[in-house]
Amino acid sequence: MTKNFQDAIKARRSYYGISKEKVTSDERIEEIVRESVKYTPSAFNSQSARAILLLQGQHDSFWDITMEALRKVVPEAAFANTEEKINSFKNGYGTVLYFEDQITVKSLQEQFAPYKDNFPVWSQQSSAMLQLVIWTALEEEGFGASLQHYTELIEAEIKKEWNIPKEWKMIAQMPFGKPNVQPDEKQFNIQEEHIKVYK
């Protein structure tokens, strides 16, 4: 990594203009995902995160399935915008699918009953950390990415297509590729009262 951690976090953005142009090897992308899943923290060291990395034709198939799912629910008169958006994701190089293993979550609920209501929340928090880690690492590698949530529309079909265990709960989808459109300047609304310091 050429940037320090704070610089990498500051540089991370949502990229919607991405291409299939190769940035690094597929092996390097896989390494990023594997290492991120391994080292991202989780409550009680539960390690409930699961990830599916889709590259090349598999990536295209994912967005084709998503397109057809949306075609069933979006009015035809408004579908042109939806089609353009989904194609912008399909134009990328790959997609990371994020899941949380509910067997692991339920097992911890049984083992630590006083905290049972917290484990689903902690599971989501752990997934969010993983998403940020992979997102930032991909950007450091030269990719642009964004985070999408078409989960309810596509989860059943995706699990069938890629033989994903039914106990894995889909959380989000992250298309990535070489940036070909720069995002607008980031806007901030951080006020003095958002952060309190006590000494």
C-alpha cells in the first residue's frame, strides 16, 4: 500500500462509471477478498462473514439476473433509467457479494443467551466493516467500486444460480472496475456537535 490508512479512507469514493479494463490479476483480487474476510473483526470472533467473488462472465450473469428481476417490478415507462444503471454496474470487472452465515449467528445466540438480541446487529456491523475494508483495498489497487442493495429482489435466484447455502443471508453487492468517470467532489455536513471530546 502506498497510502497510509487515513489517506486510503479519505480517498475511498463511490464510482458509478467503471469499465472491464484489467487493473490487476484475478489472483490479486481474490487475495484482497480472502485476506479481508480473514482479518476484519467480528463480535465474539464469530467470523460469520461470507463473500462470493464474481469475475468475468459470472459477474455479467449476476447483473443479467438482477436486470430481469427489476424488469418484473419497475414500470416499463421508467425502466430505461433502471437499465442504464444496471448496465453501468455490469460494465465493471467484477462483483463482490456479501453474506452473513445465520447458522453462526444463531449458534452464538444459543451459547450466549443474555446477548441473543445483539448478535444479528453485531453481524450486520461486522459485515459493514468488511465492506469498507474490501472497498478501500480495491480502491488502493486502482479499482473504483460502489455498494448496492438489490438483496430482496434477487437473493433466492442468486442462491440457486451459484449453489449458495440457504443459511447465508445476503447483505450487499459491490460492483467494481477501472474508473472511467470521476465522482463529484465529496460533500460534508460534519458539525461541531457531531464530535465531543472530554479530557
